Amino acid sequence: MIPEVDQYLEKGCGRCPLGGTPDCKVHTWPEELKQLRLIINDCGLKEELKWSIPCYTWQGNNILTLSALKEYVGVGFFKGVLIEGQDDVLEKPGPNSQSARLIKFTSVEQIITLEPKLRDCIRKAIGIEQKGLKVEFKQNPEPIPEELQNALNEDPALNQAFESLTPGRQRSYILHIGGAKQTKTRISRVEKCTSKIFEGKGFHEY
């Protein structure tokens, strides 16, 4: 366990205005985050902090992230679509997710119940990397602006937060960012919208 993740559990990711305050989402799920961290660290993964959230790797390959959201604590698997036999617990973060899959937790009791399934998913995710398996991506059917898609590809935490939004909230950002004519303006709009996406709000919400 590394001190950077200790700090995350204390103050949050700091990517929205609630970071470091009592209203930060990490304070909604303190025991759940601690319990999941113990289980994950017992599975042979390396604990790191990437994109301001705990990320767990195997031989340099990203396996999963641990993050607190408004409605749940999520364990997100980068190549979760390739994990077989656990479809009853693995969910798409959003309707258009092609690779990532998520297990949602809302209580310590649920974590205890699902611990065998979580450990099995982690074991299989490591096996996927050992075999060098890749996800075959299809063309995204949604007209997501290139600048927004690039930001989502580069930041799994932002991608998870965006995909956790309702379709209407996602669309509000797609329209706002895509409505700019110049690339630099679209990039600027992505940067300005990031904190609201992490707060779980749509573009027009305050």
C-alpha cells in the first residue's frame, strides 16, 4: 500500500470542487474503500495512483481502478469485457462502453458477499494480460467530439465518470463541446467541463 492512495482515501481525487471537503465522495464510502483496497492488494497487483485515483497494475499493465462515485464505489476493469463467467456482477459503465466493465458496491456486507467473485475477476483479468489478449473496438456509434473522446481515452477516471452520467447529461456535453467550430475552443470546453463531469452533473446543471 502506498501513501498516495492513503491521501486519496482521506481527501479524494481533487478533480472537482468537493475534493478535500467533508462532501467529497470518499467520505461517503470510507469503510467500503478500505475493505476493497485490502482485497485488491491481496491479489498480487501493484498499487499505484494514476489519474488521481487508485490504479492496480500487473507487470506494468493496467488491470483495474478503485474509485468513489456518488451512488457507489466502483472497481473498474480496463478489459472487463474479456472476463468470462461473471456477467451477473460486471456492468457496463455506460451504454457505449466497449472494453471497461464495473462492479458496483454500496456496503461492506455486499463486498463480503461478492468477494469470491471479485477475486475471480481479478485473477481472470491478470490471465488476460498474461495471454496478451486485446479488445477489438468497434466504431463508436455516438457522435462524441474528437477532443472529448481523446480526453476520455487518456483519463480512465474521467471516462468512468462520463459513462456513469445519464444519457441526457452525456448529450449535454456532446452538444456543448461539439458546437464549437475551432479545435482549440473544443479543447478548452472539455477542460472547463471536467470538474462538473466528476460531480455527476450535466452541462446545464449548477
